[in-house]
Amino acid sequence: MNWDEIAGNWKQLQGKVRQQWGRLTEDDVAQVAGQRDQLEGLLQEKYGLAQDEAKKQVDEFQQSL
């Protein structure tokens, strides 16, 4: 699934995002609204990840869908 499809189906995928990254609140996930760069930034903030690691985790999530 490409990121445009993920963004288009964001409401349906919010549960999977929260399952993948449990520290994210419902409000966090809703604010991201399918924007990949915002998700990566939020992962960096909440998990203390480096930019490359956040990008890698989002890539892996995308591939799992």
C-alpha cells in the first residue's frame, strides 16, 4: 500500500497505528491525519528516535499493510 492510500484510509488505520506505537494517544494519531512527516516527527518526540529510525519504522509499517 502506498502512502497516498494510507492517508486516504487514515481513519480506518488509526487503530493499527496505535497498536504499532502504543505511546501515541488517540489525539496524537488524529492530529497526524495521514501525514507521514508528522507521524515520523511524533515518533521521534514520543520515543526519542533518530530521524532515520523513525523513517525506517514508518517504512516497515507501510510494508506490513
